[in-house]
Amino acid sequence: MTAAGLRAALISTDAGFRGQLRDILLDEGVGATLALEIHERFAAFGEKQVRELRHVNAELLILDLQDDPELGVQFAQFLSNTHPGHRILAVGPALSHEMLLSAMRAGVADYQIKPVNVDALRDSISRLSQSLGRGGAKAKRLGHIYTLFSPKGGSGVTSVATNLAVVLHRLTSKRTLLVDLDLELGEVALHLGVQPRFNFVDMVQNFHRMDADLLASYIEQHESGVHLLSAPFHPVRAEAPSGDEIRRILHFLRQHYDYVIVDTPKTFSPGTLAAFDQSELVLLVTNVDLPSLRNIQRGLPMLKRALPRGESQIRLIVNRYHSGGDITLADVERTLSLKASGTIRNDYDAVIGSINTGKPIVLNGKSKYTQDVRAIGAELAGLTTGPGSANGRGVVSRLLGRVRRKPQEKKP
Ligand SMILES: Nc1ncnc2c1ncn2[C@@H]1O[C@H](COP(=O)(O)OP(=O)(O)OP(=O)(O)O)[C@@H](O)[C@H]1O
Ligand SMILES: [Mg+2]
């Protein structure tokens, strides 16, 4: 599916503005896609640029007059004479009254002074797209991004991410994507038993031309119905994507999926921070042992700072939990000053067996692990937990922030 909006062409010598505009047009709700970018100065324009413009037959022309407002207005006039029927949106420095009038007479439908206000520019593009009868794309509801993280390696983050994605998809039948942001040693593909053809880094490299069709070619479809955007097989270093690139991609992905579940490495890497920034919730995974609690305690301040709404976005998941251990759930909660939103019982044979066979454990049905992850998934999906949600006591109210008691609950 390609955005149903109109084709836009951008003429600007300003790389910063071109980046801003690309970001705006990534949002399908705006109703336009970028078909051509021209970077040359107006003084250097010739047959080549005119031919390119004619070839893409853009309906919306975005002209940056910064480089030479006078020549820019003349070019707008030329375009209006030779390409009637399109709309011109111009940006640039504050213009004199006369120059602004000339721009309007030359066919400029809207003029915005740089640095542009991104929201105003987005509105302007939407309006022009509507006026051409091509917009009408109502703002799309963005999907939920849930990021799984632990500052302590080996806590079970990847297992929970993988199984939670499968559970959410099974419970809701909604479009669910699992993203492996552990770009050095990611193992999600292994957990799902797939051999991806493409990975996250390929996507970064081709993001400038990304649309829904191209996205589909980077995604692996697992038999469970969950989609996967994998980490590279070989660790990336030189070509490691920047935080900004990852942020943009996650924003793009939530326009195409109802749930985006992100697996992260144990470090506060730029990618991990970008994921926090885009996430609705971070599911912080800990085990019930001192080294885990110590690491989480040390990482918590950084995590809270990285989240736009701080602690309210953190959900603590206690993994490999077994009641009767030296450290109780109350100890964990007191130590971290966080309530546990869910617990997942220790079930080593089932978990390692599922990883080794590349079959998510929740597809096997009966394990304790499955019951507990299902309870967490049900809560996230806004469904009531069923009787099988062992040890999910209090999970609903904690996750949803309200108290909901089971009627007639009997004490043993
Ligand atoms: N609830 C559980 N019960 C028993 N074993 C578990 C449980 N959860 C995870 N494990 C085991 O812990 C190990 C690490 O799991 P996983 O790879 O999911 O952790 P991780 O936090 O992603 O690790 P890394 O830091 O290497 O990315 C696996 O071998 C798995 O078998
Ligand atoms: Mg992992």
C-alpha cells in the first residue's frame, strides 16, 4: 500500500529543511509523498531540472526561496505557466510586501517563513492536498510501542519480547511487529527459528525511499502471524544507525503496526535511548537475585530520565520468579521502589527447549511461562485476565492504573 496522497517535489538547497520535510511526509495522514528532491540553486537551473519535474508530474511543489527569493519567484511563475493545475507552497526568509505579492501572483498558494514551524507546515501541506481532492487521509492511529529492557544481561528480555509479541497477536489478531534492536548480538530470529533475508540496518540504508510496499520486503513473517524486523547476522559497528535514524524508523513502524515490540541490548546505547523515547511503555525485566536488583537500581535513574513521562512509563516484570525464595516479591518492590506489574515463573526446561527448537514457548501451550506471559499480554491488550493467569494477582489494576477485583474471590 502506498500513501494515497499526492506526489510532491521539493526544491531546496537547505539539507536541514529537506530532512524536516521528509519527516513530515513520512506521516501518511499528511496525504503527500515525496517524489523528487532538487538540491541545486535556482541560478543553476536548466533543462535537466525542468525535465525531472515534468517526469515526476508532481502535484505539489515545495519551493525554498532562501537561496534567491527573486529568482525563486520567477521560477514559480515559470512553473505556473508550464504546469497549470498543481499547487505551490513556498518557504524562505521574511519577504517584503511587494515580493510576497509577486509570489502570490506567481501562483504560490502559501508562504511560510523559515525556520518553519513544523506543525504549521504539516497543516499547510494537508490543506493543499485536500484542496486538490487527493488528501482526505484522516490522521492514522499510531500503534503501541512496548520496549523490553534490562540493564542486566541474561535476564530473559529476548524471551519475553518474543513470547509477548506472539501472545499479543494471538489475543488480539492485530498487526504485530517484533523489532530486534540488539544490533550487535540480536537473537530474536533464533528464538523464532527464522533466517531473515534483510535486517534493520538494510532498512536504515533504504529509509529515504521507504513506503509500505518496501517495508513489507524487509519483514519476515513468522508462522505465528508475528512479523519480524531482525538484527543483522553480523554485528554492526561502522554502519551502526544513529539514535535519530532509529527514532524515525520506529515512528514510521507504528504507523503500520498496532503493536511494535522492541527487544534491546542491556546497554543504554543510542538505539536503546531512541526506543525509550518512542515507547509508550518500557517493560523492565529483572530476575530475583542481588546482581540483577543491583544493576536495575543503578540503571533506573537513567531510564527514568530517558522516558518522556518518566517512571509512569515503566512496568516491572519479575522473571524467573519462584515464591519461597530468599528474596520475596515484596523485597524486590521495596528495593526498586517499583510495584511489579507481572511475574513470570522459572521454567528452565520449557524455555531453553523452546529457544533451542526455535519455537516460541507460548505456542506450546501448557507451560507456567506461557500462562504468565499470557496474563501480561492480556493486561497490555486491555483484556481481563482469565482464571489461568496464575500469580497475575493485582496485575490488571497495576497495569491499567485502576483497581479491578475478581468477584467472589475465595481465599484458600
Ligand atoms: N522464566 C524463565 N525460566 C527459566 N529460564 C529462563 C526464563 N527466562 C529466561 N530464561 C533463560 O535465560 C536465558 C537468557 O534468556 P534471554 O536470551 O531471553 O535473555 P536476555 O536478557 O535477552 O539476554 P542477553 O543479555 O544475552 O540479550 C536463556 O537461556 C533462557 O533459557
Ligand atoms: Mg537478548
